[in-house]
Amino acid sequence: MTTEPIRRRGPLHWTGLGKLVSFYRYFAFNAPKTTTAGGMALLGATAVAQMFLLIRHFDVPAYVVVWFLLMIIGSLLAAFAMSVGTVPSLTRSGWALGSAVSLASITMYFASRAVGLPGLPQMVGRWHYPLGNLTLAMGLLFLALHFSVVTGMNVAYPRTRCWHD
């Protein structure tokens, strides 16, 4: 009697998403400086959009002003950390901070539109607001770019594969 290893099959296998997610194994892009510059540009655009929102809407509650300032500082700090290519741990921390800022921005976008925020009932249901949509798009694009870096499809750390552009 032979014993075969038990194969665990989860939702990724049942739905077929496992094969879709594993596409990154078959190709990779050799452009670490371009990838990092793209991530920095997305974070810079997020910071500019948040800054414009802060300047344009001066009658918002104090916690929203603090939120905008944290998003701006976090975006700029992450972009700066990503630009330091000589220290890989700092670069990785910049990417992680950028993902955290993007995820927080996306979460606040959906929370303000779906359930509303204290002192901002006028934002509920305003899915068509251009600056909010721009911020959402920049956050989603940054998360997608960071996902491609984590999976190895794009290279942002030249030393991991000895690739340079």
C-alpha cells in the first residue's frame, strides 16, 4: 500500500484563479530604474492630488486635514525612500510604505463614498468626483506595480537578479 501526499486544494484551485495568478512565472521585465521611477511618479501624483484636495476643501473637519497631510507626507517619504537605490532595505521599506499609503487612500475613498465620514455627509454616493477617482486610480496602479515587483515580474531591486537598466 502506497501513501500519496495529500494535495490541498483551496479556492484558488477551485476557481481557476491559481493559474491566472501564476502567470508572472513565465516572463519578467528588466527595467529596475523605470519600474522604480513609475512607482515614484504614481506616489508623486497621489501626493499632488491629495495636496490639491487639501487646498481646495478648506472647510473639512480637522481629522480630514490631518489625514490629507499624513497621505502627502507618507507618499513623499515613500517616493524618497524608493529613490535611494544604494540601500536595498530602505528601498523595500519605501515600496512597503507606498503600498500602505495606497491601501489607506483606497480604503478612505470607499469608506467616504459608501458609508460616509463624520462631518462629511455630502461625500456619500459621490463616485463621480474626478480627484477622488484619480487618487483611487493612482493607488490601484501603485498596488498593481508593487505586486508585480513582489512576484518578480518587474524588477525594482537590481541586485536581486543582477539586472540593471
